Amino acid sequence: MVRSRYSEQTAMDISGHRSNEIFRRYNIQDLEDQMRAAERRRQFLENDYN
């Protein structure tokens, strides 16, 4: 749900998780998520520091 741009709190409400620790334990990140995040960070740093 977080990948679909729901807030963590909304996703927790829908899925029934009561704590952030449990929600994060089961919020599996895949390699594609990490690659997109790295690209966004690279773009931010390029734009911010140039």
C-alpha cells in the first residue's frame, strides 16, 4: 500500500497493524524500490548542489 502512495498510518489502519515496528517488519522492500530511491536521491543531490 505504501508503494501505492498511501501514508504509513493509512496502510496500518487498513492492514490492522497496531505498531510501526510490526508494520515495518512486514513492509518488504524490493531491489526496484531501492533503485528508484537511489535515483531520486541522486537527482536531488544534483539539483541541490549545482
